[in-house]
Amino acid sequence: MQGLIEQFVKEKQYLKNVTAKTVRFYYNLLNALIRTIGSAEPSALNKTRLNECPIKLREDGLSAISCNTYISGINSFLTRLYENGHTAEHLRLKEL
């Protein structure tokens, strides 16, 4: 999934003109997602495993507002995975 993350961030950086700070944010949140789900493959993504991510972030001390910011970024990545055929279902996390 690392290649998919790289492509996602490049598109955000060059096509959406996000800042270097936003690029770092995307890398941080997507690496947190991979650590939480324990797999680097899009096929490993499902609702149950995705719901573990905000739980883990909250256990690690992130506020609900910060967690919602991570969720927004993760949802953007999940949308890209779905639109490009890497997942069969359009997965989304609900904000807290």
C-alpha cells in the first residue's frame, strides 16, 4: 500500500497544491492507519478494522477534534482507493 500512499500524496501535492505541512500530515495519518490495521494491503481494509483506527488514536491521547482531522484525511485516501478500483466497497469512517 506504500506505493498507493505515495501516489495519493503526490496527487495532493501537485494537483491540489497542498503545502509541505499537509504532505507530512497525510504521511503521518496514513502510516498510523497501516500500523492500526496491521497490514499494508488495501484488501485488508474493512469497516471493523477501520474502526480500530480512531479508537487507537483516542487511546494514544488525541483529542476528538484531532481525531476527526485524521478521519477526514483517511476518508480522502479511502475515496481514492475506491475510485481507482483498489477496494470493492467505498469505505468511510464516521467522525466522532
